[in-house]
Amino acid sequence: MKIAVRMVLGLILLTTAVAKLSNLSGFVAVLHSYRVFPQGLHWPVAIVISASELVIGFWLCWGRRLRQAAWTSLTLHGTYAGFAAFMLLRHVPILNCGCFGSYLARPLSWMTVGENLFLVALSSLLIRLARPVPAPPSREDSAGRG
């Protein structure tokens, strides 16, 4: 189950990163529609978001330091959920949430928040699944307790 969860999370992030990077100017336009970032920061923010998703996606698929990767995924998706909720509460109409860059355009909605919270839950599950398994007691430990 651990492999399936980490691969699902990793592949989702890799897909979103590739979609954003393949049309970075389109993703910059999406970020501009949020009206949150100053004009000069749209490109750097687009690059940082896309690169972060790419790195975290590869990290999850790689499987090393899995708890840290899962915590990073949880933080990313929690930030996305919080930011989406913030924008919805501000009643700013966003025609493309930007989840897949300029591809698969769909309006920002509470469904977007829910999807990110689901990914937070998957990340939480992975954190739990990736806990180190305690070593069984050795014979010397159990013999000395008698």
C-alpha cells in the first residue's frame, strides 16, 4: 500500500509540474488572474511552483527519506488548499485554477479545495505508512527481563 500511495502522489505532482512547465507563459497568465502576486513576481513564482512539484514528485517516486517527502507533499497540498479557500472566500472569480497550468482549465471551486485536502489525507497516510518499523527485541533483551 505504501508504494501505491507514494506513486499516486508522485505521479500527480509530476503530471501537474510537466503541464505547467510545458506552457509556462500560460501558467504565468493563470497566476496573474489570482491578483495576489506583484507583476514582477509572476514568472519567478511560476518557476518555483513548477520546479517544487517536479522535485517533490520525483522524490516521492524515488522513495528515499519517504517520511520527509510525505511531509513536504502534505505541506504543499495544505498550502494549495488554504490558498484556494482564501481566494474563494474573497469571491475573486478564477476561471482556471491552474492545477494543470493552462491545460485542463477549470474554475477554482470548493471541489479544488476538497481535492487538495484529499491529497493532504493521502500524504498523512503515507507519513504513517513510512514510519520506521521498530526492531524486534533480541534474545538478550528478553532473557534479561525474566
